[in-house]
Amino acid sequence: VRLSQLMRLGYQSCSLRILDGLLNVLPANVDPAMQNSYSTLVDAYKLNELLPNCGLGIFALSSIPVDRAEPSESLLANIVYSLGLPSSIRLLSDRQLDSFLAGRSIKQERLTRGARGAYFVPAEIEIEAGEETEWMIVADVNQRAGDIVRLESKFEDPTKFAAEIRCDIDNGTENLQSIVASADGIQSGGDPLHQARH
């Protein structure tokens, strides 16, 4: 989960056109050795799909590359989605980035094949003086079809869904701090050089 905040510190409102997201999103079932050794071959098997009603990007392989004459289905997918940006457009590749940077219009990408995945959300934001806007981009790995269907229903109430994610982050942080503290990993003292490793 990456949380982003934009605050207008000046005394006038501000209009912005932004593009936020992730580049080179790997599909599920691709380990580092496969990507490093066979990146071009892996690119040929990449299938990036968008669920347009909720803006969820699905990054998978059309099938798992194998060196045998047998089918090998790829039943897992990595996913990326965004909450908080006022946009109905999502991009699944970097093909339209130059158009966006040049101020031209861009079109939503619902399906890309044989290309490196990306997840970009373009948005136009108006921020009043002293106000702020925030959004999040969430990525998750090894999701099954049932997981994605269950997640898709959560987009019916994006505010509640974002609150659930924030609560999960807080709980995870608290659990991590508890684990580190139980191993004597949270210490403080008078000499910063002695406590730096903690």
C-alpha cells in the first residue's frame, strides 16, 4: 500500500493534472530467475486486464511457459488498484505516457497482451488553499479468481474500503512492533552511536 498526500500551502486554489501509478508490474508465477533469464519470452505471455467497473488491474500470464508439450495454466494473478483519485480511466501499459505528458487525451486500456504491465491513474484535481487530498495505490500478489471477485464487491463503498485498509496497516504495524520489541529490538539510550543498530 502506498499512501500519497497532496497539500496546497499557498493562498489560492490550484488545479493539477497528475498521473500516478506503477511501472513494470510483474504477473504472478514469475520468479526473479525467470524474469532475469527470459524477460522477452515472459513478456510474450503477459496478459494485463482491467475490471472497468472498479478500476482493478489484473496481471497474469496467459499460460506458464514450460519446455514440455503440455498445457500449463496460470491460475494466479497479481493485482493493483487505486482508491481516492477522481478518475475513471486506468492505463495498463506505458504506451500513452508521452501523450499524457504532451497534454493530449488518453483512452482507458482494458486489455494488453504481450507487453510489460503498468498501472497508471490519470486525474484532474482542484485543491483549495490550505486543503489536502490523499489517495492510495494497493498491490497484492498471488490472487485467485475467487479472491478477486470478493475484493471487487468492496469497491461498492470506497470510503469504507479505504478505512479497512488503513486499519489493516495500523494492525500490521502494531504486530510488527510487538515482534521486534519481543526480540529486544526497540531500545533507546543516551548514546546515539550505541543504539543506532536497534
